[in-house]
Amino acid sequence: MKTLAEFRAAYGLPLPDLILRAAAVHREHRDYADVQRCALLSIKTGGCPEDCGYCSQSAHYDTPVPRHPLMTVGEVRERAEQAKAAGATRFCMGAAWRSPKDGPEFDAVLEMVRAVRGLGMEACVTLGMLTPDQARRLAAAGLTAYNHNLDTSRRFYPQVVTTRTYDDRLETLRAVSAAGISVCSGGILGMGETVEDRLMMLVELANLATPPESVPINCLMPAAGTPLQMAPPVDSIELVRLIAVARLAFPTARVRLSAGRDRMSRELQVLCFLAGADSVFFGEKLLTAPNPGASADADLFRAMGLPVGSR
Ligand code: SAM
Ligand code: DTB
Ligand code: SF4
């Protein structure tokens, strides 16, 4: 599936039909029972010069999130060890940067990537815009994937972020692919965009020269002080439909049920897995916002009959 017309047609199918098709594609290309647990850590928090309207870490808004400078490699290694012990197989590190500065901080991030890889986990980072050289250095450090979300459609983007352009995002994705790093790119639902915008975002991703191997679908976590703090929650059936279309569009990718699970029932999450989602963020906190606790997730996995992990 590459065209908006195809995406619309799939999205508009009767729901059982859509879910069954997505489930069939999922079963054909991936192990249905393999739901990956990823741990998330904010390695540098707050004070970001970008004005992303959804983000608690933007310096443009007065939010209650405390700033924290870059963590040390030792602290990060310890958190990765804990995440591994709790059953995570991928460790994702986020920094509130517009783009990383070359020098000691970027070198420390390279060291963090090596530390995580040294534990036998997949390592993913999201640091903002990258130069081709930075992407190559991350690849040489063993980075598995780089997360850089398109977030929404090209046409809706300027209503959410004004300090960078959609083409800036695409340029970084090109640098990441050129360096041989796996691309993780998806978006956020619930920022006031239409269903058409969500589908247009998936079309953009599907038409990249190297389509993403990892597609996070976040539901907005409304953050106090941001322009989107009062945004209403995403409709559950719209979420399930979008996940199913993402599975059809990216048959071999990980489709990640990302932010927003703390407001989702077990039943909704199970429906998302049936519709093709096969990964979650695990642990009490995302970057700054809450996530279901370890025991709620253990219950969910147990109820689904999936391995709960060693804890
Ligand atoms: N600063 C880097 C960047 O924006 O590329 C990396 C960190 S940023 C927090 C990573 C991603 O988290 C964003 O691209 C966005 O898709 C997602 N995100 C941020 N705030 C969110 C929120 N309140 N709700 C849901 N997703 C959010
Ligand atoms: C992604 O798509 N979702 C994660 C990860 N990539 C870095 C981040 C979600 C952030 C949710 C809001 C917060 O914790 O501040
Ligand atoms: Fe900065 Fe990333 Fe937050 Fe945007 S989403 S304000 S770039 S940390």
C-alpha cells in the first residue's frame, strides 16, 4: 500500500474486516506472540529550544517538568541493566535537544549506545536533527535504530511545530538510513488533526526510500502548560483502525503502541495487538509522562498468555 486512496479504502472497511486483514498480514510476516517490551529513558530533560506544541520539555512553555542535564554513562548503564532484568529487549534514550552538539555530550551518548549494546539489548536514541556525520558515528557505536517521528501530515505540521520544517525531519531520516541505521518513525494522534492527516502521515512514511522498520503510534499525553494541554482523548476505535492500517502498510515493521496506554483499558490494548501492534513501552514513566506500572503490564501479558518476562 502506497497511495492515500488505498489507505483510505482500508481505513473505511467494516472494522471486523479491517482487523482480520491486518491480523492475517501480521501472522504472515511476524510472530504474533512476540510483543516487544522497550524501556524508555529521558537522558536529558527539558529546556528544549523547539516549540513542539505537544511537548512538556519545550522551553517555550511554562510546564512543571524539571530540567535535568545529560545523565552520566554510569547512570544510564544502571537503568539499562534494570530494564533488561525487567524483561525489556530494547532500550530507548531520548534527549530534549533540537540537534546534538558535537563534543563531550555527543561522545557520552555514543558511550551510552555502546553500554546498552554491551548488555545485549537493542539500542535506540532520539536526539533531534542529525548531520550525516553524527549518524555515521552513531552507527559505528552500534546503534540499532534512530527514532525521529514525522508526528503528523505535512499540511498539519506547521500548526504543531514552527521552529523546524517537515523537510528538516525528512532530511534527518535520510541521514539515518544512509548510515545504515534502522529508522523508527511514526506520530502522535489527538493533536487536533483529522483522520485524513493521520493517513497522510502513514503515506509519507510508506513512500520513504527506506520505509521505517519501527512505527510508533503515540496518543497525545496532554502536558500542562502546552498549547495542547486541553486536547480531548483519541477515540479508541479510531486508534484501532489506524494501527490496523499501519500494519497493512508496514507488514514487516514493529508497530508500536506507544504513549497513552495509561488511559487505555486492557480490552482496548488487546484489540490494538489483534489489529497488528506488537510492541509497548514498559515501565512507570515514558520520558516525562506516566505509563502503566510493571504490575499492570505483567497482568496484561499474563491475561494474553504471553511471556511476562523475568522480574
Ligand atoms: N527532541 C527529540 C525530537 O523531538 O526528535 C527527541 C525527543 S521527543 C520527546 C520524541 C518524540 O516523543 C516526539 O517526536 C513526539 O513524537 C513524542 N512525544 C513528545 N511529547 C509527546 C506527548 N506529549 N504525547 C505523545 N508523544 C509525545
Ligand atoms: C515515541 O514515538 N514515543 C516515545 C519515544 N518515541 C521517544 C516518547 C513518548 C513521549 C511521551 C510524552 C512524555 O513522556 O513526555
Ligand atoms: Fe524538543 Fe523533542 Fe520536545 Fe520538540 S518533542 S520540544 S524537539 S524535546
